[in-house]
Amino acid sequence: MATVDINAKYAAPDSDNNASKKNMVYLSDTGLFYTVLIDENIGESMGFADFENSSTSGFLPRGMRMRTVSFKDASGKIAGQYPCGTPSTPIFVEGGTITVARKGKAAGVVCTVLGAQGEKRTIASAADTGQNSGDIT
């Protein structure tokens, strides 16, 4: 079982980049690398690679959703989900616990992984809508 502590990164007194967005690298299930803009603390905790000196296929394509991990708090309430940077990220593969920062709380909330959702792709329908939008017939 994996343990991820995102709260520790937010609570670090020497960190100037709390809740800052950063370009990081996402590895798709097909082996392509994509650039994504994500909270730096979450990205570092959830297996995203640093963008510096990386060769990617551009930004994540429209209609593609990253793989995620859902988690619940001690009361059993669903507490949220985070994306995972690679298919081999330990928290994605093994499950475990994740400590999440919460606004207004000094200590993080320890949550248990509920499950993992794989990468999703949505393809726009190619069906004719019946509207005349300059179609060539």
C-alpha cells in the first residue's frame, strides 16, 4: 500500500509555491508524453514529471481525461480525486492512504483510496445533425 502526503508539501514553511500551477509531464496509457498545467504540490506527489528539458507531444488533447484516484475520509464521505502522472504511480496501482490539505485546517486529513479510474477519451460524434451548415452533399 502506498502513502502520499500532499499536506506536507503545502505545510512546508520554506515553500514559496504553495498552490501554484506548473507545467508538468503526463505519461498517457499509449506511451505519449503530454504537457499539463497542474498544482505543483499535487503533481509532485502524484507521479508527474518535471517539465524542464522534456520532449512532449504538446498539451493534453481535447477529449482526453487523465487517470485519477478517488478517496474517502474517515467518515466514509467521498473527499475528492487527484490525477496520476503515470500508469505505474504507486498510489494508482496499489491503493493506500493519502493525506490531503484542507483550507483552514493546520493538519491534513488522512483519506483512504476508494479506487482508480483509467484514462478516458471522448470522440465527437460524426453523425449528421441534419442542420445545413455548409455541408457538401
